[in-house]
Amino acid sequence: MTLSELGTSPDTDAVMHELEKYDLVQHALELTAYGVTVIPPEKMQVDQDFVDRLRDAILRTCERRNGIEIGDPDTCTMRFSALNQRIWHLLKEDEVFIEAAVNPSGLAMARWLLGRSARLSGTNWIIKSQNRAPLNLHTDAHGIPPGGGSIAHHANLSWICTDYTDADDGPTVFVPGSHLYGRATLPHEQDLQTTPFKTIFLNARAGSMAIWNGATWHGAMPRDKPGLRVTLVQSFMRRHMQPIHAWSAEDFSADMRAKYPELDQILPLPFYPWEDDQEHPERGAAFIRTGTDPYA
């Protein structure tokens, strides 16, 4: 018997069908147990052309916004601080960022963590150069107090645009299972060198997606290799969370929204704050339903 075929839980059934369709059940299990998973390019349904376009769009946007010339990313020696200014709000910069945001495998995993009403809260890049200091362990679920519940409130869906092969790449580091602790790190737990918790580091090919529960403790190791590590970070949140970016459907052309129909679904269009003449009362029922079904 397959429970998702019984039709008793429409939202849960729909999420399960997506996981099965894209062969993601193992990754959903890893997210639940460990708080992190890495999906390879073939399951993300992307090829090298997509990876190249996404990486190049990040580097091009960085150059334009910051008035710099990166040159060859494999030999670039620019400082981290010069490469990571004005990093947010990328969705309107290039169509490939929309393509990345509505990737079916990525959305299936976001909805496994956050329900079918998961919203794209913000997008930013991380371009990591050589010899940067380590990043201490922390969580991304800002504003959620200790005891914030057993559900995920935030999910990080990061596109890996350059290979993470070993510790010298300056990879992201995780504490498996830490999403179950229900709190952020305390000061004596944050330092990667002295934390009493066992960590693992991210190992992935370009074109993979690393996904973690926003409550999962993570940091990053220093990068010892020359050249740049390039990542697109996509922050998804539940509908009750305050979004990072105030996107609206009007920010994108009708043609673009028709080409990417999921875009209207994932934009963080608000129900609150409430006005007496509410323009979109239809959003209320879906918003309220999340109080009874974590997959809604």
C-alpha cells in the first residue's frame, strides 16, 4: 500500500509525489535525520551549460555592481571583502536566477521542509577567495527562539557553481543532527577548532545543490586553494516568516511569469499586514491552513 495514493492528505500527498517523481526520497530522509543533504547534478536535472551560465551570471553581476574586474576565476586573488559587496536581490538580474529558483527538484525539497506554500525569501551569492578566516558555526533561522518547534521555518538551497572536492576548497561545514537541538549555537560552541560537536564538510560537484534546514548548525573552513569558490544561496521560508526581499508579481513581466509559472507561487506575496480593503483575500485560506498542516 502506498499512502500517498489514498487521497486522505492532499498537501502531504502532493509533496510525496514530487519526491518520488524526481528520485529524492533518500535526500528527504537525510534532511529529516541529519538536517542536510547534497543532490547531484543529474537529480537536479541540470547540465554543464546551466552551471556555466549561473556561475558567469554571478561573477558578471558582482563585477557590474561593484565596479571591479574579476578576470579568470581560476586564478583570481581578489580579497573576499571586495567580492562580497551588494550580494543580495539577484532574481531580476538574469533569467538564469529565475531558472535556478524554480528548479523542480529544488522546489520539491523546499516543500518537503517548509510545505507547499514555501516562499523564496532572498537570494545572494558567496564568492570565496583564498585565505579567508573560518566562519563560525551558526544557524540561518534567525528570530526563531529556543523551543521554536519541530518543523523547519527556513531552508537554505545552495547551488554549487564550482567543485567542492576537499577541505582546501573552503567548504561549508555542518553539525549533523543539530537541527533537532531546537536552538542556535552558544558562544562556546561556535568555533570550528574548539566546538565539542563532530562536524562534516560539504563535498559536491558543480551543479549540485546543498540543502539544509535553517536550524542546522553550519560554518565554513578557510580556503587554501587559489581561485574562487562560487555559490548561489537561495533562502526559502514558511509563509509566516518575514521575507528578506519584498518581491511582487509586478516585478516580472507577464511573459516571464508565463514562462516560469512557479514564480508566482514562490514569491513572498503577503497576506499580512491586513487592510480593511484587502486586495487579495484569497491568500487568507491558504495562510490559515498552514496552522493545521505542516505540508500546506
